[in-house]
Amino acid sequence: MFHRMVTACRPLRIPLFRRHVTARVLSWTGTTVSPVALAFAVLHIGGGPGGLGLVLAAEMGSLLLMLLIGGAVADQVSRTRVLAWANAGAGTGQAMAALLVASGRAEVWHLVVLAVVGGVTSAFSGPAASGVVREVVPVEELQQANALLRLAQNTVKAGGPALGGVLVAVLGPAWAIGWDALTYLVAAALYARLRLPAQRVRVGPPGMRGGIAEGWRAFVARRWLWLMVGQSALVVPCWLVSYQTFGPVYGQQHLGGAPGWGLVMSGFTCGLIAGASVALVWTPRRVGWLVCGGTAAMAAPMAAMAAGGGLALVVAGAAVAGCGQTLGSTVWISFVQRQVPEGLYGRVSSISTLAQLAPVPLTALVAGAVAGHTGVRPGLAVCAVVTVVAAGAPLCLRRIRALTLPTADAKTLARR
């Protein structure tokens, strides 16, 4: 077992990957703290739930609008340069928010504008960050590299909200937002000094419009890819609605309120860490079966709540969902990185992300209306059924069942 862990950590021997991990962990330590601080900042200035919803919608909307451009830019220029500027922009926006909140001059529209800045920078940093892994890590170690990143992210995610709550309670929301700004700016400085080893080959015509069109053609040409992205476009909204809208209401009604729902969130986080740990030491060959199984696992807490389950059952379901989600997504992103040419990866990944997130705002609105008329348990049942059906449907196609990772060749085994 010790030997397998040492082998799984081999990507960390690559200096460029270590610096990338360090920068990402730094920015995540701020990002996980910021939502708690932002929520209390909006409420403190009298924005109420409507103001908070407006801020969150502004960030999500700007992210969706700019994703395709962000992916195209990530394929045309140095990805570390994109990450440096994106982190610098996000850090500057958060610093301005912290100063406004600390001075007592913040208004909701200020935070809406700065949320737009955050959404735009996320649209550029997401495709670039995933592409950096593809550029600096050998192809046979991609899953281990992605698993290490997920493990670090999920570990930070476990303690970030609690740290944010402490900072807000002791020092106030401005200090917590300021911490987020500092982590972004330090990450930007790290990326500014990170130089990738060689210029990648550009794929497709020059220019923004031509580049996006070329990315779209690459996306639709890979039927296995858009079929699985279509699966996610159904599952992701169901999960977010269940976890962020229906779940807290169910927790308030049946699980003892905020403490009970906090345990559910902790169970999910533990599942995320467990899933990343499994992906670190196990490389399954049957990608299609594994990813669809991990997706189906996400229905566990929805089904538990729809059936009127108690706290222990819902926590266990959340842990199963977290493990399946992280294991499946880590294997999937590693597979896609192998199959999509490096010069197209930013555009293809941004199109995939856009397709998965685009239905979320409308689904959230519909879910809120449905919950008001029927209660949350019928909505949770529908989400569970949709998740299971969407998870299993692609396996009806031989093309998806046949998705496999290649076995390691003799040279790779020798290096290990």
C-alpha cells in the first residue's frame, strides 16, 4: 500500500506541477472562506435574501457568458499568463469589496459589479487551470495529478466554511473577504513566475470567433463526449437544486435544523475526500461504467430525503454521493485530457462546462416554485429519478460501454 501511495504521488516530483498545486491551494483557501463572508456582508448592509440572490446570479451569469471566450483564450496564449491575470483580477475585485465593506460604504450594486468581475475571472481561470495539468504532467500520470488536486481542494473545502464563519464572527466579513483577496494575489504572483516548458501547437483558425467555432466542431465530433455532457446537463441541476434548495428545507423540517444539515454537508465532504483518495491509487479501465456508476451514486441523499429518511441515512447517502461524484469526475477529466488534443482542450472544456451549467438558473427558479406548492419531498424524488435514469441511459450505447483507458506499456511500468 505504501508503494502504491508513493507511485500515486509521482506527479509532485514535477516542479511546475508542484507550483501549480501550491497556487491553486492558496486561491482555494480564500475561495472557500469568501461565500460565508459575502453572504453576511450583503445581509449586514440590508440587502436581504433578494440582494444575496442578485449577487450570486451576477457571478453565475457572467461566468456563463464568458466561458467560451475564456476557453478560446486558454488555447491561444500561455495558460499560466491567463491564470496570473485572472487571479490578479479576482484579487483586485475582492480587495475592493473588502475595503467597501470595511468602510461602511458598500451597497448591493457595488457587490453585484464585483461579483461580475469574479465570474469573468473564473471563466478564464477554469479552462486554463485544467489545461496546465495536461501540459506539464505525463499522460500516464494525469489521473494521479487530477486526484491530487481534487484531494487538496476537497480537504480545503472541509475547513474553509468553518474558518470563514470564525473570521466573520471574530473580525467581521471585510477581513474574511480581504483574506480571499490576498490568496488570489499571491497565487497570481506564483503564476507570473511559472513558465511552461514549450509552446504548444495551436489548433484551428486564428481569431476569437474562428477559434470558438473550431472548438465547437471538435466537441460535436466526439459523440461520446457530448453524450456524457448531456448526462451532466441533467444531473448537475438536479444535484444543485437538491443540495442547495430542497436539502436545507428538508434539514430544517426533519433533521434538526442547521446542525443536522451541517452534518449532512460534512458527510458529503468526507465522501469527496474519500473519492479523491481512491482515484489516487486506483486507475479503472472501464471509464464509461465507472463514470455512470459514480453519477448514479449522487442520487443517494436525494432518495434518502424523498423517502423521509433520518439524519444517519441522509448523512450516509451524502457520503456515498461525494465519493461517487469525485471518483467519477476525476477519472472522466483524466480520460478527456487524453482524448482531446492539447491545443483544443481549453475550448472543449469550456463548452462542456457551459452545457452543464446553463440549465441551472432556470431549474432553480422552477424548483423554488414547485417546492412552494408541493413541498420538497416530491421534488427530491423527481431529482433522484432523473439522476438515476440519466446515469444509466448512456450505458445503453455500446460506444459508452466501450470507453476504456489504455493499459500501461512496458516503459511506463518500468518507470513506476
